[in-house]
Amino acid sequence: MSQLLWHLRGVSGLRLVVKPAVSAVRKLSTSLTCYNNVTFGRECPDTAETVIIGGGIAGTSIAYHLARQGQKGVILLEKSELTAGSTWHAAGLTTTFHGTVNLKKIHYYSLNMYAHIAQETDQEIGLHLPGTIRLATTPVRVDEMKYQMSRHGNHEAPQCLLTPEQVKLLVPIANVDNILMGLYTASDGHVDPYSLTQAIAKGARKYGALIFQGLGVTTLNLREDGRWVVSTTEGDILANRVVNAAGFWAKEIAKLAGSDLPLVPNHHQYLVTSTVPEVKALKREIPVLRHLEGSFYLRMERDGLLIGPYESTHTMRQCEDWMWNGVPEGFGKELFEPDMDRLEPHLEIAMQLVPCFADASIQSVVNGPITYTPDVLPLVGPDMLPNMWLAAGFGYGIIHGGGMGSYLASWIINGQPPFEMTECDPLRFGSWTTNDYVLAKARESYGMNNAVTYPHEERFAGRPTSRVSGAHEVLESEGACMQIHSGWEQPAWFTSPGQQPQYCPSFQRTNWHEAVEKEVDLVMTSAGIIDLTPFAKIIVQGRQAAAFMDYMTANSVPPLGRTVITHILSPTGHVYAELTVTRTHEDTFLVITGSGVELHDLRWLQDYARRGNWNVSFANITEDMGCLSVAGPKSKDILSTLSPVFNGKFPFFSCKEVLETSELWR
């Protein structure tokens, strides 16, 4: 055991009295008062426009935004008390930084909302905006930061690169000897999650939403008219829609409705020190530090420090038994026993970064459940079940809460999302997403929280899934280096003779450039075969199939044997999806769409068919039908060896059923 851990265990403050970072006793007292006033102060209505299940940051934000945008009959049900679950013990970090454009928008909205909610509700939320500095201590991290700056462009929330000297000016207590560069976002900071959630809930009540605590959901039953009967411990509510925002109970709520969600809680630990003299002497609050190689965040907590490591893939822990057996009954504002051994390597690096931490006394250690999806992005949007909406799996719930609440409320009220965010669509996962896959990927995502993010990044836990095409073994034997998309293994590139199909990420030119150049040249001058099996394939069939497709798409419905490329438009005329539609029989259409939007597009079609009472049926044959594309100037010559059909005319945008006759095919 290192000297550091002996010191941490020897301090009088480390009595393992688990509590959140800020005024735990005051919070609990306040919440119990609110619990009594809200739960027993009025009777719960038996009808609702929207019932939201879960009183964390996500649930209260959805209630606030729905009510603020004018929706009546908004009811939030919390089985325990507001913030019970993951919200109350969160470290409260807020940042505009993210690798994708859409999530930057969500983060930016959240920060702006939080800056105004305190004034709107006259409630202090403990918002601090000292900025964030991501620290590069290796050359590859410098490359990563330059790459991120090159992609940042004119996005909201400006960021800039810092020299070690500039880092020292902003963080006088830091040792910058090993720092090569910093990435600074000035608008970042942290907030008190408990106070923030209470303020949002207060705002939701102000606009007419009803919040009931101590009221658990026991069953969910879908009626034939698409409405839900929400049975609670105090009676039934008939709701036009339900939003599952139940945090680490979300999987169990989904099962009440007859579905399942790819979620598992991971243990996340952080510690808070008592007063540190060097911190107390600072003239201003230092930015939140993120040491990427050390895999931890560090910020000021009053006159002390708060340090939260992301443990390695091998040492981190998951609530695996919760996935199989459910959350223990009554679990709400409980925490797990801290495990300082798992934190040791991260804390030693923190000592090097901020030397005064070495002499600090530990006031508290928090170890609580944070719910993860396989890719650490949340599940936000409609489920495949009618009028069932999801807002779950928030690994970074505090910064997502405000923006996601606005996003989902806008979608519910307007019938379309304010902007497309398929990376968070709850239907990006499917039947191939087994519990074992969820466990493996959530472990990988947590352990690689601060891993270098390369262009065309691949991660390998849980692979291969069941989603492999009939050509998979042949492609591998031909030297295919596989990548994964929507659960499908598909070739990214093919090796040359003697070359190994290895994943070698880099911010510079990597091992696949020459191979791809040869592939392009081959297809341009001769021909190539592409496995397009992952494309989503849906059969739309029925007496009204042609009329339905004409209603749903912007282009003309094709005649028999012909194909069109067309679009599904939203109610305001925006493009929701692009489809390739082929009429295979008079009342049957083969609809092809992208692999990443398979259920996203099917859900839209099914929803409109249900609401319009169209006489059509749908069959998702994506995994039942293979697809090989032959491209290049010699493609027709190759296909003609398989069937004489290809020797004659085969007009553009036409389709034919071809029966092979060639011995070569066999």
C-alpha cells in the first residue's frame, strides 16, 4: 500500500460516513419537508395528459418544460423523494465540451437554463462558472486537442488552447511540470444538483405541473386507444402518454410496460477534503481540472477539493445483480461502501498535479450508482410502444438534464424533434443488445471515459454481436478489417497480402490509407463487391399500402417493378428520413433505409399507421435478407455470368426478381 493511501485512511475525517459533498443534513431535512407538503397536500388526479415517472434532474426538467410550453395535465410521480437515485449524490459538473455537435447544443442550453432558473424561482442553486481545463500530459493528447479545436469551428461555447504557463496563472496550486497543453472552456463549472432539481421542480409547479412524492408506479397497461393506465400505490391515472425518466429504476418501469432497456448502473466514487490552507488562500475559484491520463476531475469544494476518478475497465464495479434481479427494494438515497484501493492510482497522480492535496484530510467519500447505456449516451425519445417516451441512461445527467428536458418536451408538443439526434435515440439498440453486451460495453465506456478519442474510433468489448451477414466469414478470410455499426460487423477496409487487419488509430495517416486507395482504384477501373446487409429493410404491405406510402412520402409512389428515392417529411416540412422504396407487388413495398435509423424510421411509419387506422402491416426483415452491391464499370459483365437477365436492358431505378442459373453461383 502506498504512503498516500495510508495517509488517507489515517485521517480522522475518513470515517466512511457517506454523504454528498454539500450540506447533506440540511438537504435531507428540506427534502422531507417538501415530501410531506407535496405528497399529502392534495389528491392525485385520475387523468393526465402526460405522466412522468421519476423525480430526478431529467424528470423535473421534462415536467418544467412541458408545463412552461403550455401543456396542461402534467403529472410527475416519484416513488421516494425528489433527487433520490443518482441525482442527489452527483458531483454536479457542468460543461459545454462534447465531441458531437448535437450534445454541445444540449450542454449549452442546460448551462443557460441553470443560470436563469435561480432568478426565475428565487432559489439558490450553487452555480459556479470558473471554467474547465482539460490537461494534456502526452504528445498524443496534444494531437487530440488540436484535432478537437479543428472541429470546433463556430459552435457555441468557445474554447481555446493554453500553454503550461497560462494553466499556472489560472490554477496557482497546480504543478505544471508535466503539462504540455490545456484545453480551456471558460463557461464551464459546477452546480449543486439537489438545489438545482428543487428549483426546477418549483418552476414546474409554477407553470401548473403537479409533483407527487412517495407515490410509486405498480403497473402500466396500454389500452387499445393508445392511452396508458398508470397504476400507483394510491390509485390509477389514465394518461395520454407516459415518460419513463426513472433513473436506475427505468429498466424495471420498462418491464412493467412489457419492454426492456439496455441499462446497468456503474459505481462512481468521488471524495471531498476538509479545508486545505492553500485552497483557502486563493483569490478566486480555480477552473475544474480534468486530468485525462490520470482519468479524474478535480474542483474546489468550498475551501477544500473534490476529486472524482473514473476507474479502469478492470477495477470498476457494476450493479450486475440489479440488471438481473432488479434494484433492491427501498433503495433510494443510499450509497455503497467506498473502496479506496480502486482510487489509489488516480489519487497519486492527483497529488502530483496539486501537491497540497497530499496533506489534505478526507471529509467524505461518495460511492453511488450512475446508470449507463452501452455507449454512455442517454436514451431520449419515443419508444416503439405507442405513447411511451424515454429519458433514461444519463451517465452525465446534470449537464444533460436541462437541455434534454427541453428537447423531449418540444418533441412531445410539436410532434417532431427540434433537431435530429439519432445518437441518443432509444431505438438505436435492438434485440441484438443482450444483457451480456450491455454489461461489457458499459464497463468499457466507463473505464475508457477519458481515453483518447481518435477519428474513426473503434471499441471491441462485446463483439461480435449476433449481427453478422452471411458473407461475414468469407469477408474475414479475404482480410477484412471489421468495424461495427448499429451492432453489425462490416468491413472497413481490406488488407494487402502479408498485412494484418489491425486497428491502428492515429491523428496522422494510419495503416488503412494505402489499402483504401487501392480499393477505390479497383472499383473505378474494374469492379468491387460491397456488403450492404446492414441497411435496414422493411416490408410495407396491405390493401392500403400504396395510399399509405403516398401519404407518408414526398415523392411519387413507384409503379410495379420500379424504385424511387424519397423522403419522409415532418409536420413542418423538415426531412425526417430518406428512404429507397421499391414496389415489388401491387400492394407490397420494400423500404430500405440506413442501418443507424432502422427502428427510428420504422417507429415513425408504425405510429402514423396506427393513428390513421391505415390497413397496412410492417415486417422488419433487416436480419433476414442479405444485400451485396456490385459496383464499377465491369459490374454488368460480372452479373451477366450469374443470370442472362443482366445481359438485356435493366433500366435505372428498376427491380427484377432474378433466379440464378450459373454453375459459378453454386
